[in-house]
Amino acid sequence: MNLFANKTKLKEFIAKNVHYHRHGGNLESIDKYLNSHMQSSLDRLGLQFFPNNDKKPVSNIAEYLETYYQNNNVPRGGYGQPLPGKFSTDPEFRHQALYEKRWINVLEPSTMERFTAGIGPVGPECSDKITVSKGTYEEKSICVENSNNYMQQCNIVSV
């Protein structure tokens, strides 16, 4: 199978990928991914976040912090600054959830979600492929001409 038969599509894919990585797309997507796990991490640890001088906890800490940093003059979007509020409950859980009182350690699923979030554009797509260990860090895909014939033949693949 000639993977390079359509050089135009391959060049388009490479240009998309270069643009994505040179313009911070991978960092932005990982930032969004980690932020999406903030509230569920606090929920799993039984923690609530109370903004400064507030007696009511926020329902979504990621949304609250984004709004806070947009509306307040905080250098570098808050990195390196203490979080603008306090956490409830047991100090042991607070210690596990926070790093130097500046950011939240999120609990992530043991899947490829984080890797997939940061990898950027993937392609060009194969017309037929075989995937092993789908949804794990070990996932591998192999482009083949005909997956039915491929499984009946003796093939050696090295990546």
C-alpha cells in the first residue's frame, strides 16, 4: 500500500500539525482537559471551594477561576499566585488536592484522554485499519489495504 500516493493531503496534514504545535494548540488543549477535571477531582475528595469572603461554595471551580482571572488584574492568569479562596474539610485532603496552594492536582482517568487532547491533528485517515489496545496508552493503529486479508496473512510490522 502506498501511504504517500496523495502527497497533497499529506502536505495539508503536516501544515495543520505544524501550525497547531507552533501556536500553542497542544498546551491550550491540555489546559482545557485538566480544567475539565478540576471540579470532579474536588467532588471525589469531598472538597468545596469558597471564594475569598464568601460563605457559599462555587459549583464549578474551573468556571469560577476563569471568570476571576479575566476580571482581576492577576499576573500570568493566576499561575504562581495563591488561589483566591479557601477549601473546606480535612487538611489531609486539601494537601492532596493542592500544590503549594497555587493549583489543583486533578484526578484523571487512566485512559489516553490527556494524550489525545495534546496530540493535535491526526491523519490522514486510513481507508482500513487495525487497532489494538484501543482506549489505553498502549493503543496502536496499523493502516492496511484489507483488514480481513491482513489478519489471515503472516505480517511483520515494526514501529
